[in-house]
Amino acid sequence: MTAMLKSINRSGQITLGRQYAGKTVMIEQIKTGVWMLKLGEFIPVSERWLQDSKVSGDLDEAVEWAENNPPKESDINTLESQIKS
């Protein structure tokens, strides 16, 4: 584990270094004066359903099908007759 000594500036900010620029971190306050920072990625609430294992499996299956079945031109008359029957 590497320890760093940093100062909090007048705006309440700490600089961690350029390698972390633009990254998202979770800051957990363990107790007063003690924080834990974890580098991570943010998942919007509207996209969390994609993390469900069933959905993930269905998406993997759909991607595999699409990779093995390239698009092809359809005959509109054939499609119309299939819909009617």
C-alpha cells in the first residue's frame, strides 16, 4: 500500500494526480476524518437493468445471433403473406 500526504485546498479539493483526471471515485466516510476512495464506474439508474444476469445472458445470445446472421434484403411480398397467414 502506498501512502500520500496531500493538503486540502481552500475550495475543499484534493489533487490525486493526472492519471486520475476524469475518473469517477466513490468516497466513503468511515468515521470523522477517515475516508476511503475507490476508483470505479458509474451506472445510471436507467441502465441498471442491463446488469441483471438474465438480461445479460439474453443480450449475449442476441449479439451472438446477430454476428452469425448477417443482414439480408427482405422480400416485402413474402413478409406480407406471412403476416396475413
